[in-house]
Amino acid sequence: MKKSDVIRNILRDKPSTPRIQFGQAFAPTNIALCKYWGKRDLELNLPINSSLSISLGDKGATTFIAEIESDQDSIVFNEQSIALHSSFGNRLTTFLDLFRPLPTVRYQVITQMNIPVASGLASSACGFAALVLALNHFYHWDLDLTQLSILARLGSGSAARSLWQGFVKWEMGSAKDGMDSHGHVLPIQWPELRVGLLILHTGQKPLSSREAMLRTVQTSHLYSAWPKQVDMDMQSLERALVAKDFNALGRTAENNAMAMHATMMSAWPAIVYSQPATIGAMNQVWELRKEGVSVYFTQDAGPNLKLLFLAENQEKVMAAFPDLEMCEPFG
Ligand code: 2P0
């Protein structure tokens, strides 16, 4: 099935002319505690496994969209004009193609992100979520968050989780058209939870998540163990959230990330996102834990780490990692 079929289905009775001058929306970025790794449908970004994330409060993307009189789209990202033939420009205009009421409609899209971009910090997640929210506002579709989560997934898988604050579960679903593969928010608040962004290395990543997932699924023998790991971790995480058992949450998230990277390292050619500084920081976290500080890390498709800890340990963690960018997901 094609993306355009899914979108036609969702927007069947919806208006296609804007009643306002522009649409605008914010979406938070999210960090997975149990990762999305592997697609069963490459076109629709349908995952092989469910995943669970925490959204980062006011860290994310604000997007503005309007129709313009022009023969081409105009995309501005963090105050920089984006070339339409660049891979980023092309990805965005191809996604916009799915929503143009007439093929001649052109858009101005302005996005501002307050997170470090292209450092494995889920910029595509909040970017696509903010874009579908802004389109929903602009055209008065009045879609619910579940439908918007499905639309956002078509842009980037992890964007399905960026429609909500707090803990979000993306159910993998089983339908061929993906209508049951979307996020939903878990009714849990944890105001003491902190996420620290540890930027260790900036620069272009060697391989996109999309290519890395595909290569892992196709060539890693360890990948067959991944869905079993996820089943176990999802149960542990949901239990830990209900019981507010921080150590169980941290242990599970750290182990899940390491297991995901183990599947990548056993792909061929091997995929290694860690840099020497990544391993150094992991050792520092383990040392802190030995000293009795409850701090854990998770790592996505990049060299940077996200540290998980509670407010009571914030000072000790900040003393060890002075450059940490602090997030209060429930702040
Ligand atoms: C996640 N990541 O759960 C996992 C863990 C990275 C590692 O989702 O191809 O940009 O657009 O569906 O969502 C990053 O991959 O991939 C990601 P596409 P996406 O957060």
C-alpha cells in the first residue's frame, strides 16, 4: 500500500482549502526507552516492534505553514533557507506532495528547533509531528491525535510518538494499511524524572537510521533476538512506570539501547555509531553508579548519550557532566 492511499483514507471528508492565513504548531522531541529498530513495511514506516518513549517537554520543533504564490516551495529551517534539491529539502517536499490539494499548490514552511540537530536527537520525530499538526491547523482537518500520529509516522517512524508529552507507547499494530500502528499516551506523570542530553560528537552521521535499520534486519544474525528483547523490556518498563521504580526503568532502557547497538554491530558491514568519547562517557556513568548515584544512559542512532536520573541526583550528575543539557519532561 502507498502513503497516498492511507492519506486519502484519513482525509476523505476533510476540507482542502485553508480558512486562515497560516497554520502553526509545536511538537516535542522524544527519546525512546525501548527502541524502534526495524521496519516490516518500508513505505509506511511500519515497525517490527512496539516502542516506548519519553517526550522532552519544551524541547522540540515549532512549524509554520502557509500556501504561497510561487512555482516552488520555500523551506526555512532554523533561519536558514534550505535548498530544495538537498536530501533534507527533497525529503520534505516529497512529504508535502502527499498533502497538496492541487499539484500546483506551493508552501512556505518555517521551522525552528531548540534541540541540537542531526546529533541523534530525534529532530525528524518532532519535525514531522509539528508539520502534520501545522497542516491540521491550517486546513481545519480537526483530526484526532491518533490520526495525526499515523500521518506523522509516514514522514518518520519515531514521529508517531511526538504528538504527546510524557510517556508514549507506539503500538506496532498488525494491519497492512498501518491504521493500528500509532502512538498513545500512558497516564503516568513522573515530575522528578530528568533527561540530560550529552553531546559528545557533532557532525554528519555515517549512515541514516533508515539505512541502518534495513541493513541490520537484512544481515544481522542477532536481529532475531531483538523482538524477544523488546517484549521483555516493554513489560519491565510498564511495570517500572506503574511502580515508579527508577532503577528498573534505567536498567531496562540502558540494556535495551545496548541490545539495539549489538544488533547493528553484528550487521555487515558493521554499523558503529559510538565514538571514543561515547565509550568514555558510558564508563563515567558506570563509575557514578558504583559510587551510588542512580544514573543510566540510552543511545540512539548517533554517538551522543541521553542520561536518565531523578531530580535528587541532578547536582551529582551535573558535577560529573558539566556540559549536560537538562530536560524536565514534566517541567
Ligand atoms: C527510536 N530511532 O526508537 C529509534 C532508536 C533511532 C534509534 O526512530 O526511517 O528517524 O524515519 O522511520 O524514526 C530514528 O529513526 O527513522 C529512530 P525513519 P527514524 O527512536
